[in-house]
Amino acid sequence: IVSRFAWDSDTLGDGWRAREGEAKRARLRRVAAESKKTKGFFELGAIDVYETLDAVQCDTFGLAVTPTSMVEIGVYHGRSFLPLCALRNAGETLVAIDCFDQQEFNVDESGVGNYNKFVSNICRVCGAIKEEDEEFWDGARDSSGELPSWLRVIKGNSLVMSAMEIIQAASENDNNDYLRSVRMFSIDGSHTAEATLSDLKLA
């Protein structure tokens, strides 16, 4: 995937990279502060890992200028999903996967996701980021009028999902000939060995 989207990062210009990097750092600081108000199981120190991965992908492989996506399985109330929102590049889509109220699929009771709390947290934090970074989110909502237009939610059991289902969700509203690849895939769903292996294979 990386070689397919190889890019001469020098063409982006050092000034552009520096400004974009500082904007993302500011968003991540805001997310770290706001995430303390969000229930979940994400250690905020991992934000540094996300930031490093993002910098390598964007600076070295030019993924900042490629229409890609980021995905998480097991979003719960959004605590671990929010850093992905903060790292989103212009034009990038995010996909959130959770069984939410379909708790019959949550066999190890690893966290009862709540869709309404997820929506509330995403909109609260994204709105707070927008106050400081007007370019972050244009305010456009999805067809339900609830979430940012760049966010797709799949409710269901990841064990029966296909990679194409996720890619198609990420590519929704794009040209039918183009399918986005996934540059970051966070797995935090069911913690059984079977489910974890299945999610890894899916990623």
C-alpha cells in the first residue's frame, strides 16, 4: 500500500509540513484535554504513538495528499477514536465500527458501546477543535444530520464483516471507480483470542 502511494514529499514544501504538523499537535493537545471527560480504555500516552505514525505516513510517504481513510473497531464512547479525528487530513474519511446496542455480539462484555454518547463526544470535541482551527471541520453533517460528513459509522459484529464493506463505507460519496485504502486501523473490539485474530486479519 505504501509503495502504491509513494510521493516526493519535497514537493509539499517544508513550510506546509511545519504548519500542518503544528495544527495537528494543537488538535491532539485539545483531544488529550477533552478525552479526560470521555469514558473509555485508551491510555492518553498512546497519542504520541499515533502522532509519530501520522508524521511518518504523511512526511515520508505523502499520504497527506492521498484520499485515504482511518478505521477503528470498538469505538465505545469515542475516547480512542478522537485522536484519529485530530489527525485527519483534508478530504480523509474515518470509519467507526461498534456493535453498540447489539450487545449479543459482545461476548466478553469488553465495553458496552453507546451510540448517542459516541455522537455527543465526537461533536463536542470536534466543535471545540474547530473553535481554534477553522479549517478542521467545515460543519457539514452526514445524511442523519448528526455527525461530521467525513465520518462513517458501521453498527454490527466485526467478525462477519468483509474488508470490502469497510472500504466501501470509507469510499462512500467518492467516484465509483476509486476505493480508498486505510492508513491507520485501530483494533479495540472484543478481547477474545478469536475476535482479536479475526479483526487483525480483517485489518
